[in-house]
Amino acid sequence: MIIEGRVGSKGELFPPKKIREKLGLKPHMKVIYRVEGGRLLVEPIPSLEDVLEEPPAVEITLEEFHRFRRELSRKAEI
């Protein structure tokens, strides 16, 4: 998708409505700005509610978690 936008007199960026809708950007929503290879990338920061609705990326048992934590503690003591 290529759509022309504009930069305001104070340097504000005004993404067109189609882009805001495609990214799910809403008023007062926080975003991350990154520059990669001379390009500006804008990514919405999901809300806590949005993150909690997604399935977990990794599933471990409580026992695995405690074992991993003990290993990290041992390594930190060295």
C-alpha cells in the first residue's frame, strides 16, 4: 500500500485514514517509531488487554519454570 501523506509545520506526521485503519491506530494510542534502512517504521503498541487475549507464545509447566529459575540463579552467582 502506497499512499501520500504530509508533514505538518511543526514536524507532525499525519498518516492517512486508510493507513491508520490498516494498522488499527486509534486516537491517543501509543506507537513505536523505528528507522531501518532509511525508512520510518510505525508500529502500534498493543494494550495489555490485547496481549492477554492472544494465545501464549510459549507454554511451560510451573515445575519447568522453577527449574529454569534455579539454573539462572546458579549462573548469576558464578
